[in-house]
Amino acid sequence: MTPMSDVEIRDRAYALWEQAGRPEGQDMAFWMMAERELSAQAEPQAAQAATPQADEAAMPTQPLPDQDMTDMSEPEMSGDERTDEQPLH
């Protein structure tokens, strides 16, 4: 998990403070709210990055019925395309 920066917390705390009507003397309360919000947002992102995507796990191992898998050769290239074997001129 990436640590939150003071700038991120400050910006979020300021937005929360403005939304609440700019009350005086509650700076620490808004700072703590901002930390909690940002931390809650970061946790699901870290968990998602640590686990494989559901789409990848659900990918079929067999071709779909509408896929023609008879020709698995490399596609032919036009004269405009280069390969690694072609020298640069």
C-alpha cells in the first residue's frame, strides 16, 4: 500500500471543511476524517492489485465456438511492415 502524503490529506481535509461550512476549531477532526477516507480508498486498490483480475481467471482455455482456430500461422505482412530480421536503411 502506498503511504498517503500530507498534501493529499490536507487537500481532502480542506474539501471536507469547506463542505461542512468552514467551522472553526475542528482542524484535527477534518484531518482525521480525510486520513480515514483516503486509507479506505487505498485499501481496496491495494487488494485489487495483489489479486488477479476476475476477467483473467475466467478466460476460457478452449476456443469459443465461433472462433476459427484452423489457421494458427503468423499473419502475412505487407511491404510496409518490418520485422527484426530486416536491416534498417
